[in-house]
Amino acid sequence: GAGVSQSPSNKVTEKGKDVELRCDPISGHTALYWYRQRLGQGLEFLIYFQGNSAPDKSGLPSDRFSAERTGESVSTLTIQRTQQEDSAVYLCASSSPTGAQDTQYFGPGTRLTVL
Amino acid sequence: DQQVKQNSPSLSVQEGRISILNCDYTNSMFDYFLWYKKYPAEGPTFLISISSIKDKNEDGRFTVFLNKSAKHLSLHIVPSQPGDSAVYFCAVRSYAGNNRKLIWGLGTSLAVNP
């Protein structure tokens, strides 16, 4: 079956511009996560959606970052007025939490470069 | 302040030998531990996991060991194969309300030489 997909795969933008990153989770997965990975760093949690519950936005680094999810489908991560420090690979993961096991499946990521 | 530490940024082993990747964590409240493998330009791929009620989980060539008293996790790959060359991330689950977010180490780059 289809895995998690993300688009675009690469995005180069100028400082100050807005960008939108898209994630299509695995069908039926109720949980969706956004992470980012800066060069040489581990993955950094950004935001979490679970069903119709209010999202956990505790990892968003600033108010320039926002994300939406329509039901249990597509999610969009928006970064406004991009800065050079926003350059990173943005990874989306989805899961179907059942009991103790909750394996997150990742998309290929979007590599964002802010010039 | 890193809660999950992978102290070896890289590891090189010969094909057929054992690879041992290590991970230390700080919080005894973590309840679920995972290893992911990542190839360049791809997202992380789930490899194996273990819950805090166990001390060992095996899946083919991969075995994960958990030492709760030492807050230490390790991944053994035996025998190692060239296709195992990748970056391996240790991740732990932290419950914050209903959020099952993962906290990640910085990764260990494994090179398996033919």
C-alpha cells in the first residue's frame, strides 16, 4: 500500500518568503506528526495531530510556524517570513496508535533551503 | 540538554561481524524505545522496538537490549551486511497528555565494509 508522501521534495526560497509543505499520511492513520532535522542534528518534534483532538503545538519554534490537518487526511505545514535558520529537512510521520505499540511511519521529507 | 544520547557518531565494521549501536537516555519514565534506520534522502524507517517491560526483543538479524537500571539501550546486528550501512537513530517515546511524540538521538552512522 502507499506510504507517507510529502511534497515538494525540495524547496529553495528567499528569506522572508512564505512556504507551504504538504504531507499525505497513510490512509486510516489517525495520528500525524511533523518533525524537522537540521544538518547534523537529530529529529526535532514540531506538532502532533490526533483525530479530532486539539493539536499539540508545543514543538513549534515560533509563531511563524503553523500547521493544519483536514480530518484524518492531508496536513500542511506553513512557515511565514522564512529565515535562514529554518533551512532543514521537514519530515512527516503518521501512525495508528493501538495500545502500547505506535510505530510512526515517515515520509521522505522536504528539504527546505532558505537563501 | 539532550534526553537521548548516541555517543558514537560513526561506527565501521566488517561484513559478517556484529554491529553494536548504543543509546543512553535520562528519564526513567520513558516507556517505549525504538530504533530507526535512515538512508540518505529518505525518511527514517522503523527497524525494531522494545517496551519497558521487556529487556530483549529479537527480529531476525536485529536484537534490541534494554537495561532500565542503566538507562541504556543497544541494537545488535549480526551478521552485518553492506546493505545495513545507514544512519541509525534511537528514539524514545514520551507521553505528554495523549501526545506520543518521539524524542530522538543524533544518530550513529554505520558503515559495513565488504
